[in-house]
Amino acid sequence: MSLMKTLAKVAIGVAVAKGASAMMKNRAGSTGAGGGLGGLLGGLSGAQGQSGAGLQNMLGGLMGGSQGASGGLGGLLEGLGGSGGQGQGLQGMLGGLAGGAGAAGLLGALGGAVGQRPADNGASFGQVLNSNFDQTPEDPIEPTADQEAAAALMLRAMIQAAKSDGQLDDAEQEKLMGQLGGDIDAQEAAFLKTEMQRPVDAQALANDVPHGMGPQVYAMSVLAIDLDSQAEAQYLHQLAQALGMDAGTVNDIHAQLGVASLYQ
């Protein structure tokens, strides 16, 4: 498989494990959820009683579907943070990420698998992510080494956030791993298990985030939780501070995701 495919599946798996049906019910009436992922979630409020499998199908279509680069979760991530000051967007921030100083710790469990990815695939991170959702009709785009490293970072962000309330127990971990089916290889499984066992540390995560990529990593963290406990709110506050994000930027991301503001 690939970490990009794993990210697409874990985005579904974490949502199911952390109660995405309740999340959709709570956000359906949010006035801040008119656009982006939050608005789409709000429109699905009538389906909160469906099974986990049905929810997986709904969220898969939402996050990827046939929306290409401009829609779905990939499009949302591409649009966060503007152009990073470089006019290149998210894709422009990834140059050399796989060979960066933090990559050894981040990608150590994967051996040399990331280095075997193509140097260029002609697609943005958002396009590649959207193409890897199961419900996307087009063939998955093989990610580059840098895109794989970014996917690993976002997976780490989701897992750290999901653990921030202390409730990602063994059963939830097994449920999350079960969403991956039989496609995940041994190295990818080892990577995920390592991340699930890693202590929650917002500062350590932020230390590995490339300059300008904080909004995307923060958004993936928000996506992984219900934000219904003080522990989760405190973790997001710590992560925002560690990433150097101001209150306005944080609240704007929450609005795009249809989540209550972190700051008043």
C-alpha cells in the first residue's frame, strides 16, 4: 500500500473509532459550517444512526469522492494557510521533507520504503490524497517520497490528537487497524503501532512540522477528535502554541471544519 492510502483509511478509521456519527449530529446546526468539510458534514446530519461501515462509505465519499484536487479533504488541506508565502501552497512546502532532520525518527519504522517512491508524479498532495480514498473512482496516484513523509506526519498528528483524552484504548486501536483491511504491509503496520504507543507530546510533534505546514497538521488533529473534553481542548491549545498559530487562525480552521471555536 502506501502511507497516503493509510492516511485516507485512518482518516475514516479514527472518525469511526471516536464517534463520528455523534460528531455529525453535533455539527449539523453549526453556523460556522457553511463551507469546506464542516458544511458537508452538516449536510449529512440525517445519517447518524447508520452503522460503522455505512459511515465509512459516507466519509470516504466526502473526503475523496470525485472532487479531484479542489474538493474533499485534499482540497481543504491545500487551501489552508494560503500559499505559505511562496506562492506554491502545501505542495511547495514539501520539498526535501523526506530527507529532513526529523524524517529519521518519523520514518524509521518504514525502512527504505519511502525512498523508493518516485521523485515526481505531477500531482499535488491534495490530488494524491483524494485519489486514495476507496470511494474515488479514479486510480490512486502513487505518492512521491516527500508526499509520503507528509502523510506520515499527518498520521502522527491524528493519532496524537485521538490519544489526547486518554481514551484511545486497545479496543479502539484494534478498530482503527481493522479499517485498514488486509492491504497494509508489515512496515506500515509497525509505523502505526509505534505512533499509537508514542506518548502524547504536542511540542515534539510541532518540532517535526515544516515551516508553513502548521495549519494542515493542526486541521488533521482537529479532525481526529470530538473536542468534547477539557483534555482535548488543552491539547489543541498546546499544539497551536507549539506551532506558533494565533487564535484567529485556529478559530478559522475550526470554522472550516464545523467545530466550535477554541478561543473566545
